[in-house]
Amino acid sequence: MTDIEIDWTSLPTGQLERMLAAGRDVMECHRVLTATGDNIVGELIKGAGAFYEWSHYPEGDVYDRQSHAQFYYHAHPKEERREWDEHGHFHTFMRPRGMPDHCKPKQIDGFEYPEGPNDALSHLIAFSMDEFGFCQRLFTTNRWVTGEVWYDADDVINMLDGFLIDHAQPSWPVNRWVSGMMVLFRPQIEELIRKRDIAVASWQEAHPDRDVYEDRELEVTSTENVTVVDQIRAIGDELGRRRKAA
């Protein structure tokens, strides 16, 4: 759906260094799990018994009470899967108590906003996983897909800095991996969130008689194929170029 070209030369050195450190964390999580024949997905769902499509893993989601970041993993039935093959995907969120003060829900006519002070959560990005437990794609979704409250792209992007799962339950490697992925792929995530809003606006213009946020014909709003290895290589190449030029 998208083909994002990152201008690596435009990114601050400090950001590139943080992305590279996050990439090393991500690879370390893969390493320690591979050492025992495990992977990111298997580590999260082990001990849960039979794997059921649509069920959230872990039950009740993963939630950090300090950062108010949240995520879960699930899979769709084969007949309802998207245009790409996957085992399942992680959905990531931020709840209001973890958002910058200026972030406010978009006002949508007819939408019933949740009453709880920490209930108007925002979806950030989804990580699509292959059968071997590696991330193969990033994507965003329409509002109805996760039941989120809609925030404009600029607000969602401003929430990304606060995403951190800084505890060990139910899996320290998985929590560290999800947190690291949010930093490692920050440029692509920002662009996908912007493209999400463009896709929704275009759909609304083409279908003015529909509630775009509830339209089941619009599910995935932006997507990009990724690999951790390629991302780390690109970051390293740019940092190396800058060191040589210094």
C-alpha cells in the first residue's frame, strides 16, 4: 500500500544512535529466545494452552501502569486475513494518562466517547509477524478495527516517545522487543500514521454518505514491509558515513 523512502541524511545523529541501540536490544531479544528454541510470538503465547484466533495474548493485554503503554497479540482466521500471509500481529496503544497534555480526541459527530479518565486509548502501530516470530510488516488501521478513540496524526506521533513497557510480565524479552521496535522503526511509524490520516480523508471524500471510521470496507489504512536487519544496516551505514565525513 505504501513504499516509504527514508531520507537517512535528514535524521539527527542522536536519533540514529537511539535507533541503533534499540535495534541491538531487539536483536538481543531474538538471540536469547533463539538459544532455547523460542521466538517472540511463541514466548508470549506459551502456557496459554490452545491458540485461539481473535483471542488477546496475553489475556487482559500487557499494560505498563507507569507509562500507560499497552499491547496485545492476536491472529485472524485464515479466511479473514489480509492480503499478506502472517501468523498474527501486535497492536500497540497509549492510554490518556501517558499522553502529552495537548493530545485530545478528534471530535466526531455521533461517536460515544468513553467516560473513564484513562479509557480513551489511541492505537499507535501494528507489527505483523511471520511464522518464525519475526516482524515482516508495519501497519495502521481504521478506528473500528481496535475500538480505539481517534486522535489526529500529529497527536499520535507525539505519543510515541512515551511508549515503554518497563516490567517483566508476562515476558521480559517480549516487552523489551515491543518497546525497542517502536524506537527502531520510528521514521516509518511516523510516516505510516500520517498516511493513515490521508487514507481516511480520501476514503471519506470518495464515500461522503458513510461513517468513514466505522466503514468495514476500510480496515488497513497504511502498511510497509520491513526487516530488522535491513533497518539496522541502513542506520549503521549512515552513522558510518557521518563518522568518515567528520
